[in-house]
Amino acid sequence: MDYVAGFGRRSLEVVGSLGRATQFLFGVLVGVPKPATGFPLLIKQLYSVGVLSLAIVVVSGLFIGMVLALQGYTILSDYGSEAAIGQMIALTLVRELGPVVTALLFAGRAGSALTAEIGLMKATEQLSSMEMMGVDPLRRVIAPRLWAGFIAMPILAMIFSVVGIWGGMLVGVDWLGVFEGSFWGNMQSSVDFVDDVLNGVIKSVVFGFVCAWIAVYQGYDCVPTSAGISSATTKTVVYSSLAVLGLDFVLTAVMFGDF
Amino acid sequence: MESSAYISLKDVVFSRSGRRIFDGITLDIPKGKITAIMGPSGTGKTTLLRVIGGQLKPDSGQVSVAGHEVPKLKRKELYRLREKMGMLFQSGALFTDISVFENVAFPLRVHTSLPEDMIRDIVLMKLEAVGLRGARDLMPSELSGGMTRRVALARSIALDPELIMYDEPFTGQDPIAMGVLVKLIRDLNSSMGLTSVLVSHDVPESLSICHYACIIADGKVIGTGTPDELRNHPSELVQQFLSGQPDGPVPFHYPASNPVDDFGIKGASI
């Protein structure tokens, strides 16, 4: 009986939290700041969540591209198809690994930082003081961070894919000796802008929106104590990762599932 | 209270997490005076400020500030009313990523379109009023607790509000910092004609500067009047609070089962 009661209580909590998160999102999207004040805040946040995430994205993209080339070469050379390595790397990165891995890295680096920052602002009454000064924290603090995540994610994912392809070329062409013309030529003929590149960008836009939403909501809704902020930061990374992987399956099925 | 009420609470009931914090509070806070709201820890003094500021909505009752029924205001109207309010938070609540100068300039930049040189002059005047003009370039992390509250005070008067609410301004302050804050609260009230609401459990400091005081306990107002009236108040609870007696209507012991059950002394009764 206790188990049933506990399950019911937990379900109500989850539904309540989803309701609050949706209401919160509505408040942020409706309360668009004035361009004169909002734009500088957005630029600052783009730097903080986008530019500062560049290093981890570039390094990860490079190594993932290099590993893809090594693994791809090992398998494809068994069938004498190592010339298709460029095609394999590009499609894998542009369709899947670019958006997904960037989103996971984004959740770990920028998402957790956003949650901790907003949570700490709540714990130190900075959000309350803003409210009491007649400044809406949803507009001033939350909206620029949400939009920055939304804008930065697709750009980071594209950079990830580009660097990954370059890393794949370093290993495939320069090290393993795949013919450069085949590497680029196969890639060019098989990667379609709309079906592959655009779909990858759409995925990263969705992931960016979801990750930023989870991060800012967890910070805003956290219990304003050190344990509460710690828990909210963990939730951001866990929920974002699960949401990205789950949504990736759904989006992939919709985009590429015409079997 | 002979002055007209700037803030008026009538039969305010407020509950949180199933616990009734206010059980029908009725209180008038006069315009242009310092009113201290005192009471034991956990009685909801800070909650009362948040109800007045519209951050929390009461379950029932009326909360009126400057003639506006706060719980019924729309979001935009509430934010407009808050431009006339200043609040000094217990922690200071300075924005940690910007300097002292920028903290004080923040409300001016958001709510006015004054030119930069005028903002600079106003900020420096406000900092001068709290004695921290020389600290304008410091970051909040470089300030002591007392300095943090003084900067927060300068920020809360930046827009020349009609009402200022102080949330436990003296807590954790050394005697010098406390003396500075007492002086500032008194001087700002008289020079700017502010209506001041001071929430505190520091009895001597609060009674030394307030015109009126009100004591809250068990969700109700148990005593109200001038400091002298309160000192002669017949309520035992008011006297226990004002003189800091460890036992009385608020018992020393938290309610517990019979000690005999816990300590296992057979045949004994306490």
C-alpha cells in the first residue's frame, strides 16, 4: 500500500514539475526583453555558453572524427571500400554524432553552469531583489540564457561536425593513405544538404532548446540551499542527456525512417 | 497611530506547506515613519515583507500599499508599484558579477533613460550617503558584511522610493557596523521622508529608532504601539520577548513526551 501511495505521490510531483516548467517556459517566451537591453545580455550569454564551450567541442569533435576514421578504415578495408570512409564519417557526424555529442557536452559544460549560476542567484536572493526592484528575472536573467543556448547549440554542433570531418581526414588521408579525391568526392556525392545537413541542424536546434530549458528551469526551481543547487545541477545533466538521447531516436525515426 | 496608513493589512491569512504562518493579521503602517516588526525567529517576519511586496499572495485578507490592493494587481502594475519600493535583504543580495558602482546604477539603468553622466552623479551621491563613495570600484566579494548591506541600501534608495523595507538589517553585524546601520536608517528616513518597515529581532536597536513597533507571534499581532507603549504592555509574551527571558509563554522546552518514558527511571515522576 505504501508503494502505491509513494508511486502516486511521485507521479503527482512529476506532473506538477512538468506543469511548472511549461508555465515557466511560457513566461520566458512571452516576456521578450526590449532589443536595446536584451541584445547586450544575449551577447554576454552567447559568449558564456557558446564561446566558452568551443574548446571542449572542438577537441571532442577532433578526436571523435579521428576515431571514426580509424574504426571505419579497419572495417571498410576488409571489403576494399576504404574510399567510402569520407562518406561514412560525414554522414555519421552530420546526422547523429554532431548534434547528439555536442548536446551531451553542452549539457555537461554549459547546462550545469547555467543551473548552478541561476540556483546561486536564487539562494543569495539576487532574483528576489531583482523582483523587488521591479525587474522581471524571467526577462532579465532567464530569457537571455535560454535564447543563448538555443542559438549556440546548432552553431557548436556544426563546428563539431566540421572539426570531426577534418580529424577524420587527418587520420584517413594523411595517416592511413586513403586517396584524398575519393575521400572528398564520395562525401560530396552522398551527403545531401536538406536530408542530412539540414536535418542535423534541426536536431541540434531541438536539443539546444531542450537542454537550455532544462538547465534554466532546474536553476530557477531549485531548493535554494547548497544541497538543492547540487541536486539541481545533477538533474540538469541527467535529464538533458536522457532527453537528448530519447528525442534523437524520435527525430531520427521521423527524419530517416522511410523504410 | 496618528499618521495616515501607507501600508494596511486586514485579516491576512497565509499558509505554507500546510502550516498557518499568519492567522488573521491586521496592521497599519503609517506614512513617513519607521515601523519595526519584531517577533521570535520563525514567526514569518520576512514572509510578511514578501506579502507586502507582492512576492507571496495571502490565502485571504487585504494587503494595501499606497492605495493599491497588492494581491489583485496585474504583473505589470505590481512591477510598477515596486519601483516605488526599496528592499534591503538580509544577505544584501548584491549582484556578484558587477561592481559596487554598477550594482547601485542597476535600477537607474533599467527604469530610467538618464544620461550616463547623470547616472554617475546619482550613484556617487547614493554611495556618499552610505559612506562608501570610495568603494565604488570594488566587487561585492571584496566587501565586508556591513559594507555589503550599506551598498545594498544605496541601491535600494537609488530610485528615491517612497517605501523601504529592511529585512533583519542588524543580524550578524559587529557593534560599529550596527551603529552605522542604525544611523543610516534613521537619517534616510528623516531626510528622504521615507516610510520604513524594519523587520528585526534586535530589540534595543529597533526600539531606539522606530516610531512604532509591532510584535508578531503565533501568526498574530500580539502587541503594537510606540516603543514606550510596548515596554509597558500587559502581555506576558510581549514582555518575555522584549526582555529576552528564556522561559515564559514561549517555553524553554520543545514539546516532548514524559521524561520518565525517555530516561527509564522506574517509580519516578517528574
